[in-house]
Amino acid sequence: MHPLSELTGYLAATLTSLSFVPQVWRTLHTRDTRAISLGMYLMFSAGVALWLVYGVLIGAWPIILANAVTLVLASTVLWHKLLDRRSLR
């Protein structure tokens, strides 16, 4: 793989994965998930898990790393959403 395309992949992976940090931080500190869409986080987490599997199958490290990190972050928010009974009403 060309070094520029690999660097671009890692940079994109870093930025998209880190974009979830503010939401996770807010969720962990406020424990309020009422404004978060359960359907969106369920579908997103499933999609990220499939991207992770895809990355493993083709051996693409930027895809593997980005989706592993993003899956952990999105799953953290999803877990808190499912625990917050107020937000499921």
C-alpha cells in the first residue's frame, strides 16, 4: 500500500474514532441518555461491528483499529442508554 494512502487511512480512523469521545465523556459524567437515539446506536454499533469483521477478513489495520475503538466507545454509550430506564420511555 502507498504510504500516503495508509497515512490517510490512519488519520481518518483516528478522527472518526475520537469523534465519539465527547459523547462518551458526557454520558459517563451526567448519566443522562434521554436525548440519545436507541435505534441509531443499535444500528451504528452493529454496523461498526460488521466493519470490524470486514477489516479483519481483508487484513486492513486502519479499518480494524478504527472500528475496534469506535465499537468500544459506541457500546459504552449504548450500554448506558440501555441501563437508563428513564430514557427508554
